[in-house]
Amino acid sequence: MLNCRTDCEGLDIVSVACSRFDTIIELTLAGLLLFMPLAFGAVQPWSREVVIVLSGVIVLSFLLKMLWQKQRSMFRHWAYVPIAALLLIVVLQLVPLPCSLVSVISPNTAALKSELLGDLPNAGIRLDKMTLSFYPHATRHDLRLMLAVAGVFVVVLNVFRRPEQIKRLLMVIAAIGGIVAAIALAQTLFGNGKLYWFISTKYSEGYSGPFVNHSHYGQFMNLSMGAALGLIIVKLYEDFAGKKATPATIATYLGSVSARSLWILIAIIILGITTVFSSLTRGGMVSMLIAVGFTTLMLMRRYSFKEHGWIMVLIALGAFTCVLYVGFDAVYDRLATLRNLDQYSSRWQILKDLTIAFVRFPIVGTGLGTHAVVYPMFDHSTIAALATHAENEYAQVMEEIGLAGFAILVLFGIMVWSAYFRTIRRAGRPICLSAYGLGFGICAILVHSLTDFGQHIPANTFLSAVFCAVILTLGCIRQKDAPAHQTIGISWRRKTFLLLIFIGVLAVWMWAVIGADRMRVAHNKWNKVLAIEKSLVENKWQATGAQYDEIISYAQAALEQQPGNVQYRYWLNVYRWHCISQAVDPDTGANIIPADSMPIVCDIVEQLNEARLLCPTFGPVYCTLGQIEKAIFDDPAGAERIRKGFRLAPCDPVACFAAGLLDIEEGQVDKSVEKFSRAVRLDGSFCKRVVDIYLNGINRPDLAIAVVADDIWWLRYISNALRDMAGHEALAAEVNDRVVDLLEQECSQEAAPAAVFASLGDVYRRRRDNTAAIECYNRALALDYSQVGWHFTLAKLLAEADRIADAMQEARICLRLRPQFKAAESLIADLSVRTEAFAGEINP
């Protein structure tokens, strides 16, 4: 087997046949790149396990190639340094270090952990060593994926050296992009709002192919189009070498057999552009247009490509035509929202809050993957829901791995872009021209990452790594072929060294696969937990012992698979608490705990303290622990833990509700409004409890009105309750007038739902304004004819208005929709007596 020496100063490409290992690597990589987008971007635990397995096969195949064949050396490049340094930083975040050393590296990490965990039993011993990561479980999860990406990057950098290999790789990426785009277009034209037409998701409307999020789809498609664009440029250079691109020559060429592959690539790009626009991802559209402008400027610097501008015009016309057909108005309206900068105020606030987090933990960050459990304590945005990712990759990188990690990534980016500019400046080989397309894809994701977290999706991350590896390879290609080097024997020292590397990589891979498999199994168990929990919540946690045994059993099984998962440990003990605290004192509303259950309560407290060790910044643990300690053990420290829980997790509805209750108990009633309002926005099921507390508990209906704001349904609830409360008649009327105003405003909207008209009709009915009420119910039934209750109410209103014939007609409709409807039968019987006086008005 022929081979050549490679390093960052120059890469010799010689015509050699691919080895069997190369074939295995290429096929496995193609399968991996195809699997990830079709598996929803590989965001589920089962799909991530497949990704880790396939990436491990790729890396181990490469190492076996190094051992089996007499290959002189790996591709030597400085790019290995930032990759290794980044991995070392993440590993450092996971290593338990002496508290004194942590205080030097990240003083605020040591201080915050000491503050949060200093009240634990044996705190001195437990805090003697600590990790830099605030949630090692999440950091280990992300490290597994990072290792897989780094492994694939290294393999692509070393294996894909020949032009035909690079072309095959880019063609595979382009073809996969075409398949995904075809699925997206089919869903746009014939979809039912579900992924693959049968998988429901609350995030997708079926416009982004197999991806749940349209922004993630936009990043994937921009990368795929970059591969197709690179191949088009290479093919044009090869097919028009020495020819002048006249209209006649172009027309002849486009009709030739050799142009068939060009047409396929053009179709892929047109399809990709169309679906990026039809997916309505603003970030994807804007980043694509910026990347187009950048790539066009780079191409215009080459004189030989000025006469090939027709290909860009052809693609633009084709894409514009398809967008017009699919829905240009929707695309225009979506892009027009960019003029309203006020809608991004919450995102700007998130960036400001992340800046504060970065300042607190500047060197090595809070730990890879810890954003969801660390950011809430800095959150001052108006978004009530928890942000699992920052909507800015750069900000999240600085938050999680600090300035050290960010600087390493910047250095790596400089290497990639240096290789890009070096390649397009001295491109003496046709394959080097593919760098234009690769640069297009990288530019698009760099821009898009300012407003999205798409690089956390494996389908996008691996594709980006492959693009970077190919660009670095192209940047090291020599201008001319160098003579092939003969292979030489491998020394026993080098073979021993390679064998040790193979064993080490195999061990790491097994660790990653076992961790991914345990996560998959735990996730499946937890899905069963969530299904049971749904029925328990609907029954207000009142259930049989068998039901609680089942949910606790599944939760325990999930925790056994992942003992470091703070969510699993926390909720397992929440279920245990609900199981033993179902009895409630009717006078005080306090939970009644049987004496024989007190050991269980003590164990729950101990387990919750263990959960604090797993993730010191997980606020719900403190909140639940504080409530138990305060209510059961009358421990004054419980109140402080409730406050701490709210400070750490202002996006958790239970923490907000508990903190609001604590304010009321301590006489700070006005402060409770902000906490209760947040709890209601996060979980509407808390609204009735909050309103009842303000109305019946402390007689402050004004605060109940403040919490529900402009929620029509709860304002009506408050208005009805105030009618039965002495001394609040005027406030009840005021609230009722507000309800009418809100309903009338909503009914004036073009797309007002039927229920709104029915609600307004009910308000008019109570006011004895039957004419207006009849009109509202007629409009409601025009939108939803199947509502028997509305038909019956309308019948009674018509009867009161002496429109007997119409009233009987509505009552008969009730009987057609619901036979043997006793109330309708009685109404018809009553009206029949009255029909004698109005015989001329009733149709026989």
C-alpha cells in the first residue's frame, strides 16, 4: 500500500486504492450522517446511543488501520492542540479537586458551593473536595458527545485525503440534505402538522422535515447546501477548463450527459433554499443570505469564475419560483417581524444575565451542560419558562466553559478560516475549490449561532466537525503531486504505542456506550413515570397505594441507572412524600403524617440532601426540603431554604408558589404577588389555589385580580366569587365590566374562537340583555355547531324573548345532537302549551 508523509506544511495526495478500513470508515460515516437527521437530529437518548456507537466504530476502525497497515504517521496538524485542550478543560471540570485549589481556579464556585451546602451534616468533610462543574451528570453527558465529535473530526482529517474521497463525502452530505429537504417540502405541501405524519410534537408544525425545531433544520440545511455548492464549483471548473462560457456553450453543456450530476446538485440547493424559507426560520434565512453574500464576494475575486455567474442566477431563479409556489406571503410576513426589535428585548436581557454569570465564573465556567441549572439564579428576563439553552452559542460557551474554553474555540476557528483563505488563494487543484461551499456552510452556522443553539444538536455538530476537518485538509494540499513514499516497517515501539492508544480509546468508548445505554434505559423508565404522574396530577395526587408503588418503582429503576441525575432523585422523593401525605386536616389544610411514616419522612429529607450534593444549584430540592422541615419538624431553617430555592429556581412553579406562601405567612403579603404571578404563568393549575388564598384566606381580592391580570376566565371566577362575599359588590361589578371589555375586544378579532362568543353571550344573559346574548350564541354556534349546551341556552333565551318557534327549533337540535336530553324535552313540552296562542308562527 502506498502512502505519503503528511503534516500541516503540506499534504501530498497520490492515487492509491482505498483500503478495506477506509471503505468501512466511509460507509459507517455515511450511515451516521444519514441516521442523525432522520432520527430528529439525534436528540433522544436512544439515537444518541446509536451516534456514540457508530462514531466509536469509525474511530476504532481508523486505529486498527494504523495498527494493521504500515502507515508512517498521522496527519500532523496544530488543530489537535485546541481539541485536546478543550477536552482537558471539561475533564478538569469533572475531577474532584481540593477546595483550596478550586478557590484559586474559580473562587466563586468554591464560595457558592460552600454557601449552599455548608449546612449539610458533615459539611466540612463533604466540601473538602469538589468539582468545578455544578452538575457533573450533565457535564459527563455532554463530554460523551464531545468525545464522539472529536473522534470523527480526527478520523476525517486523516482518512479523507484523496480528491475522490472528498468528493464522495460531499456528495453523501448533499444527497442526505436533499432527502431531508424532500421530506420537509412534502410535509409543507401535504403534511398534517406531525413529524413523519404520525409523531406529534408541541414544537413543530411539520415544516422542518424530521427536525423538531425549524432553526435547527435551517442550520443543517445550510451545511448540506454548502456541500452541494462546493461540488458544483468543482464540477464547473473541471468541465469548463480551457473553454469559454458562452451562451451556446452553456446551453450545449446543460443538455449533455455530463451535466446530469450538476442538475442534481442544483436541484438539491434549490430544494434546500425553498425549505429553509418555508420552515420560516428567521435565523436560517438571514444566515443563509449573509453566507451567500460572503461566498459571492470570495468567488468574484477569481477571474475564472466571473463568467460562471449564470449558475448562481439559475439557482436563484429556481429557488424564488419554488418559494412563490410554496408560500411567499408567509415568508415575507415572517421576515417583516425583524423590524420589530422590541420582541427581542427578553433575549437581550438573557445575554445581559449570562454576562453576569460569566463574570462570576470567568476562567473555566460553571461546567459543560449546566446552563439549565445555573442560569436561573441570574435570570431577570420576562420569560417565565425555563430556558434549557441560551439562544446564543457564544454566550453559553462562555458561561459553561469560561474564557479558557472560548479562547480555545476561537483559536480553532482561526485555524479553520486560515486554511480556508489559504485554499481559495492558491487553489491549484479542482478539489480545493470545494472550500467555497464548505466556507458557505461554516459562515452560515457562525451567523446563525448568534441567535440559536443548533450546534447542540448532534446532526449539526458532526456535520460542522466534518466541514472543519475537510477545510483543514484542503488547506494543506500541495500545489503539485509529490512522489509517493514507499511504506516502511513499523517499529515495535510504535506498534506498542499504537496498541496502548487503541486500548485506551476502546476503554473510553466502552465508558461512553455504557453511559449512553444507561441513559436510554433510564429515559424509557422515566417516560412511564411521567405517564403515571399525569393521572396523579389530574386526581390531585390522590391515588391508591398500588399506583404509588408503581410510579415509585419506575422512578427508582431510572435512578439506579443514573444515580447522578438530580431530577430523578428529586422527583422520586416527591412521589414518596405525596404517597404518605395524602391525608389532609380539614380545619388547617395541613398534611397529616402517620406516626409510622416518620422514618420515611426522615429518609426523604436525607435523600433530598443527597440531591443537593449532586447539583447544589437545583432550586426545587431546597424548596421541597424547606417545606417539609418547616411543616413537619417546625425547623426555622426551612423558611430560609424556601427562599434559597426560589432564588435558585425562579422558573419552577412549586418554588414560586412556596415562596409566595411564605411571604403571606410572614406578613409580607404584597411581595407574594410577583411570586404567585410567576407560578401561575408557569403552571396554570396553581391559579385556583392562589385566587382562593387571596379571596378566602386573607381577604385580598385586589391581589387576586393583580395575579390573574387580563385572564378572562379567572376574572369571571373572581367576579362570581365576589358576588357571594359581603362588602365586595362594587368590586364584583367592576371586575365584571372589565371581563365584558376584554371579551368584546377579543370578539372583535377576526379569528376569535367560538368559546369567546359563548362567554360574552353568558355575560349578556346575566345582565338580562337577551338580544345581545342571542346574537353572541348564534355567532358561537356558527363556529362550533356541536355544542349542545349552547343550543339549549340559546333556546331558553329565545323563549324568554317570545320567539317560540325559534326556541323549539333549537331545542329539537339539542335532541338530534343528544337524544333523550331531558331538559330539552321538558322545554319543548312547556313551549308546546304556549304555541296555541301563536299557532300562526309555528311551522307544522
